[in-house]
Amino acid sequence: MTFDYTQTLEKLKSRRQEAEELLKKVEALEIPADLSFAEFFIQTRQGILQNAEFGSLLREDPEFKNVSMERLNTLMDEYYAPLQPESGYESCVGNPEYAVKQFGDGMGQLLASIYMGQRSARQYYIDESYLFLEAQLRHFLELYDLALAGDTDLETWQARYRANSLENWELGTIWGRFKGLSPQYLYFKDVVQNADLADLRYLHRYGIHVNEHSLAMADFMASYPAQELDELAKFIVKSWVDGFVRGQKDYRIKKYANLMFPIGMERLARLMIVELDKIGITALVGRPMSKSVNEQFGYDHRFESALIMDREFVDMALEITKKVMEGLAELITAQAGPVYVELFGETPFTPEAKAEALTLSPQQQMLWREMSATNANLYYKYYRRDQTSFCIIAFPSPEIGPKFQEIFADTLRINLLDSDRYAEIQQKIIDVLDTAEYVHVKGKPGNDTDIRVKMHTITDPDTQTIFENCVADVNIPVGEVFTSPVLEGTTGTLHVEDIYLGGLRYLNLRVHFEDGWIKDYSCTNFPDPAEGKKYIHENLLLPHDTLPIGEFAIGTNTLAYQVARKHDIQALLPILIIEKMGPHFAIGDTCYSHEEDAPHPNFVNGKEMIAVDNEKSATRKEDPIGAYTQKHMDITLPYDMLASITAITADGQEHYIIRDGRFAVPGTEELNIPLDEI
């Protein structure tokens, strides 16, 4: 069957009256001080009523034309007050540590999770998805009735939670997919295209936290020269198109591209929508990205699925996913790939590991691995990576500090570097690497990096290559050559002294590989080494116990490195830029995941890229689910930690790619100029 957007939305809207009646009951509740879990009910009820007030304002005045900015800011501050790290979260029932202290182990984690789920209702008002709202309010009132009756049995409450979580799972899956795939979902796109961007009240229509940096970005975009902003939009969309052209793909057989951007950059997003429309691609716009008011809150709840993850749930969820994918096949097939603008320079987050937070048992980790792999396989049946592409570019956030505008200008200079010139230089590096049996990467004294990376074997040097010449198209800025290493024979240690991965900081991250697989790992984030291992396992490896090397690359963007050193922002840069500033190793899948069998010609000389898989992804025909890890995390060793990169041929000859921190291949001297200028 094919799912219909209009029918789905009408079904969601149909429960408005029931939701409003339940809301009145919540408003009328009197919560006795001696009621079991009274603090949970008081705090959760407050959030429910604040969401309802937001929904009422939105319904009566969709553009907030008659609501002052001061009032909107006050409502937002009151709503997010319980999550404020310095003033509210310590005594918030959504904090597992506090909830367990108040309500006991087991019940504390459960109530913290329910509290977090109730906060999601703001989106229900935006989408008019009253069916979900009605179910959520009914769940809250059912729990209140249990407490009033003196029933505090944990198993009973867990059963109610599970029943509520699964009640509308299929409809929730359909609606969640529709919002990312269908051109009929227009709420956020309408804000970007039609709001008066000079009136910053539009930012509150997203229903998310609007901080001073979001406002500063919107002001900066308003003052940015219109012609230059238009040229930037053209450049980004052209880069997206170039990703198709260089990959010998045709974007014209597709219809849609997801446009992702940070809150405050709506002026740029509006222009990008226009540019995509010019080439016959409709932009799909979701909620803009924004920084959480408290990243610890999200970190504390990252394993919420532990409350329902079992064999029965996984079987049910996968069956529904298969049905939904089939019903949305036409929409999925029409997707061309995303255009993604991200920010960097936000205050780094170092999480606190809490014993009270939910975790997945070993059995649940296995189920999660099965579920994520199968879901991906179901999606890639219709989303053909050999027919799609993407583009990602990064800019600083005003949060980076008083030099924001100067850093923005320098970042733009990095992003606009000449791809053709870099391609010419990088090809000289590739020509040397194509002769290698191994590549040896060695850290400077004090850095323990020492790893030999096994290369694929070229049988016809005239027509084959083992490194991709990567310029500014899918990954902006320009500047890397990369390959998929052979696992057997790839052995050694990678040591990075200070790095952020997935928004989390790692100190003295050491990863030891044996025959291409992670054998051991450590960091010095915590006094107890065991805590460091747990931190790495939970945030880099899960749901796996080990991962293979999926990519080895050498970054060539020495100007980016110079700018990072100039502004002392190396620790704040995103992987997108960091990976161009030294050799990097990706743990997880290769860069060619799910498109290994498509042609991959070098756009400079036409040679065919043959290093597109490894021993794990090569099993994709026999085991299409187990062949992939659904992970790809780049770990970069910056130039200042690097002693050398050497290409070693089968007969033992050594050719330096980098020696004493400088590029050594003839014809690459230009790359050393920014390094010499530091």
C-alpha cells in the first residue's frame, strides 16, 4: 500500500477535541503534597501547561504578530528554566541523578524518561498532531490515577509506559518519515520563505530555544551584503551539483533535496531554496538546527530505548518499518541527497557520566545493532546511494567569540579555495600513493601514533587508482585524498591528544588496531581508566564492541590549519574542516557504503577507483545487513602532532608524503606556504 500524506494528517488532527478535554483535566488537577511522586507530577504538569500556552498562541496568531518579543522571550525562559545547567537541572525530575535520589532506583529513571517525553508535545501543536498529544495526556492522567490510588508498583508503571510508547508506533513512523520526505510538509519551509526576517519574532515559531547567539546570527545575516550572500547560496548549490557531476550521476532524475541549516541563517536558506528551484529540485525544509539549552540532559537520556528494547519490540518495529518503507518507496526514491550548512565554535561540551542514567544491557546492544542495520538496509533499498549525493559546509557561530566576523571571513576564504588547483596538486600525491603497499603514519616525539595502513593492489596502473581526489563539492572545504584500506595488515596505534568527536571531548585518545579492527582503546578524560573505556565504548562504538578502519585519508588544506592556529580555534573546528588538516582514520564503514558497485572514476585522469570496500563490506552480497556498521567517525591527527607519512612499496622503497611536518612530494610545495607563514 502507498501512504497518503493528507489522510495521515487528518487522522492526527482528528483527536483535537479529545486532547483539549484531557488538557482541561490536567489544568484542574490538584496535586496533594503527600501524593506519591508529587514532585514529578508538579514539574511535568507545569511543562504540559507551558506547551499548551505556546500552542494556543500559535493557533490564535500563527506569525506572532500580536505577541511582543519580550513576552515570547519570557515564555521561552520559563519553559527552559528547569533544564538550565546552573540553576534548574540540579533539581529537575528529568535529571536521572535527581530523580533516582527522590524516587528510588528504577522508578527514578522511568519518571525522568516520562518527563522528557512530555516535553516533546510542543511539536504536536506545531503539526496539529493531536492524536499523539491525546495519547500523551491520557498517559499522564493514568499515572496520576495510579498514584492517587496508592499503586506505586514499578512493573505496573513500566507496563503503562511501554503500552503508551508503542500505542501509535506505526502512525508515528509514517508521520516522522513524511516530514522528512514529502513536499507537502511546509511548516518550517513557510517560515523560511515567507516570514518577515527583519522581525526576529519569527525565530520563536520553531518552538525551540532561541539564545543570544541565534539572535546574533540572524542580525549578522541581515547585515551581510545581499549580493555576497546570493553568491554564497549559488556556490553551495553548485557544489551540490558538482558532487553529482564528478560522480557521474544525474540529479535531474530526482525531485527533492533536504535543506538543513542553523537557526538564524534563514536568509541564506531562503536563497538556497531559490537556487535549488532553478535547477528543478524542490527543497524539503525541517526544523533548523539549534544548540540545546542543556546538552547534559540529552546525554543523560541517550539510551531511553533501554525501557522497551527487547525481542518483541524489535520484531514489531522492523515489521512496521518494512511496511512504511514500501508505502513511501516513491518518495524515498525521489530524494537526491541533502544540502547541509552547519556551525562550529560553540562552547565545547564535556559530559558527566552518571551511574543513574539508563544504559543498554549486552543483549539490548545486540538487538540495537540488529535493528539499526536492518532499518538502514530497508531504507537503502529505495534510497540509492549510487544515484544520490550531498553537500556539507560549515561556518562559525557567534558563540565563538568577539572575533566572530573575522573568523567567518577567514572560513569563507577557506571554503572558496580553488578546487581545480587543489585537484592538480593532490593528484601528484595520489600518483605516489598508488605505488604503495603500505602507508606508514608516525607521530612526533610525545605522540604515540605509529600505524601501517595496508593498501589495495593495483593490477593495471594505467587504468586504476586507490585514492579519491576530493575537492570542494560534497565535502567543503577542498583538501583531502582518501582510500578504503585493506584490513588485514593494517596494524598500529593512533594517538590524538585532544579532539572533539560527535560533540564530545576526548583527551589522549589512543586507539590500537590489529588487522584493521579496533583491538584496544583508552582516554584520560577520567581518573579511572575503566570509565574512559566505557566513555569510548558508549559514544564511539555502540552498538558494536569493535569497528574496522573504513577510511584512511590525508588532508591537504594547510590554509585551514593556518587559520585555526591564527585564531586559536583548532579545538572548536568541526570534523568537516579538521579532517582536511592532517591524516585521518574513519572507524566504521567506508566512504563508498552501499555504492561500491557503481563506477568511481577519478575526475582528473579518468582512472577507476578500485579501493571501494574492505573485507567486511565485501560480504554485502551474502550478508547485506551484517556487511555494514552504520558508523563512520573521522579521527584526525593534526599536522602539529605528525612526524611523517611514508608510502612504502612492495620492494621496500620509501617515498615521503609528509616529512618533518611538511609536504615532500615534488609539486606540492605550495601546500607548505601557509605552514611556513605560521
